[in-house]
Amino acid sequence: MEFQIGDIVKLKKPHPCGSSEWEITRVGMDFKLKCMGCGHLIMVPRKLVEKNCRGRRRPEDQD
């Protein structure tokens, strides 16, 4: 699966704030993700994001 900056990914387990959607802010060997619920930033290895991803949407899909 091809990931780009700005994509919204839904991960398997929700963040403690209750949101399971994350915005990708950096792509590489590690992904930098921003929680869509509370704005918390985390760095996660690419392998974990690919394994735990349950869906992806592009920002232009919101229209």
C-alpha cells in the first residue's frame, strides 16, 4: 500500500483518547502520525503501520 503525507489512516487499536484515525505527517522508514482526536504526535516504524492499518483515505475524499 502506498502512503503519502496528509493521508488519514485507521489503525487496529484506538488511541486512549478514543480516536482510531491518524494523519500521516512524515513518510520514510518511520512514520510520524498525528492523532485526529487529540493531536498527539508519535513516531511508528513503517512495518507496524502497514501491519495494523485497517483503512486509508485521502484528504480530498472528505468533500
